Amino acid sequence: MSIEANKALVERYYHELVSEQRADLIEELIAEDAADETRVGPGGNGTREDFREHLRWLWENVKDVRATVEDLVAEDDRVIAFWRIEGVHVGPVFGVPATGRPFTGYSISTLTVRDGKVTRYNVLPDRLGIIQQLVPAVV
């Protein structure tokens, strides 16, 4: 796969799979032996089911979720995505119970691609920035 094809796959991952909640695309976009490191830890082994669980959790806890890719950097089989998440907090996120508040967060993810499918996913979200929007400041 070319670098441009890998970037296009990552765009689809966020736009169609995450934002549009197209669970029917999991088999098309995610390799069977893929590792979602948010579930299996860095360097861990996993399956496509880990991605399904991660997405199910996201969709249940963030209403009207929208993931927008702001920039992509790619080399060989790896794509780094700089992306924004927006939604309404309706379930536990980063240890904070549902508040009903809208929020915007920024994340950097690393996705590894093989044969046109994501094989590894890791994300570094701005947890503090999100939590500060969910929990009112105490003075």
C-alpha cells in the first residue's frame, strides 16, 4: 500500500467508522489480528473484537461523537493522526461520571497498516483538557 492509501484508510477510520458509527466497516478496515493498545496495552496482542469493544464504549458514553482528522503524517506502514473529538458526555469517561456537558478534545494516534487494514492502534488523548471541561472548577 502507498502512503497516500494508508492515509486515506485512516481518514475513513475516523470519519466513517468512528463519527458515522459504521460498525459494518470493522471487518473491512481492521485486520483480524489487530491490536487496539487502549485495550491490550502497548505491544500487546489483540483481535478485531478489541476495536469493536472500544468503539462500543465510545458510542455509549459520548453522544453525537464526531472525530475530525486535522493532520496526518505517514511513513512506510505507519500513520500519525492528529485529530479532534467532539461530543456530549453521557457516560463515564476518564473516571468522570456522565455530566451531559459537551466537550472537545485533541488526540494523537499512531496507526499501523498492513494490506489495506489497520493492524495496530494507539492513542494519546488530552485527558486533562477533556476532564477540565467535564468537571467544574472549584474555587
